[in-house]
Amino acid sequence: MLEQRGVPTVVMGTFEFETLARLEARNRGLEGLPLALVPHPLGGIPESEVVAKAGLAIEAVLKAVMRT
């Protein structure tokens, strides 16, 4: 996995799946893996809404990939 190779990684998803994402990360030895979460859903909505939701996550994504 990229994170285990030292490549900064962030998982983007919705708050609906936060618990699952954290459990999966822990089960894979990646406890503390950064998450960038946005309101649910991402599927079945207009592209403009997806883009707006992505904008909500950009700070978390940048923080995750810029960490050392």
C-alpha cells in the first residue's frame, strides 16, 4: 500500500462510511490514516454537487498529503 511505502495518502469518502473506513484502516495496520469526509451521498447527484463536496474536503486532503 502507498501509505506503508511512505507515500502520503488520504481516503476520501462520506461521513456515512467513516466508521467503516476507520475499521478497515485499523485492520490493515493503518490506524490514523487520514480521512477527508464530505456529506453523503456522492453518487446519483449532479456533477456540480460532487465538485462542491470535493471543495469541502480539499483542506483535509492537502493537510494529509503535505504532512511529513
